[in-house]
Amino acid sequence: MQLKLEHFITPVLIGLIAFILIKLFMNYRKSMTEAFGFSDGTLIQLATSHVPTEEDEEELLAQQAQIRHDLIDMTGSA
């Protein structure tokens, strides 16, 4: 069985063209993506959407206890 050159060149050309098209698409898509943190308000939004941790919960409870204590000292009741 003799391997014909046409049977070998066609798949190679199709693969090469597909590879070039994929590379062009990926380069085009890469140039369109925006870098994280460079738009106005991104860092502000991240700071305002903080998820409380256990330490935050403890600090909040301590602050509420201090407020209740201070209110009792000032007014005689909470």
C-alpha cells in the first residue's frame, strides 16, 4: 500500500489552518479581557462586601455589651 501525498497533506493543512484560527481567536479574546482591579469602584465594592468572620462576630458582641453597659451607666436602664 502506497501512501499518497494528497492523503497526508490535506489533514496537515486542515490542522494547521485550525491551529492558526484558534491562536488568532485566543489572542483577540485575550486583548479584550479587562484586568481585575483597574475599574473605578472595584476595590470599594470589595471592601463593602466583607463577609464577617468569627473574630468579627466576637468584636460585635463585645461592642454591643459595652453599649448596653454604657447605657445603663448613663440612664439607669438599657
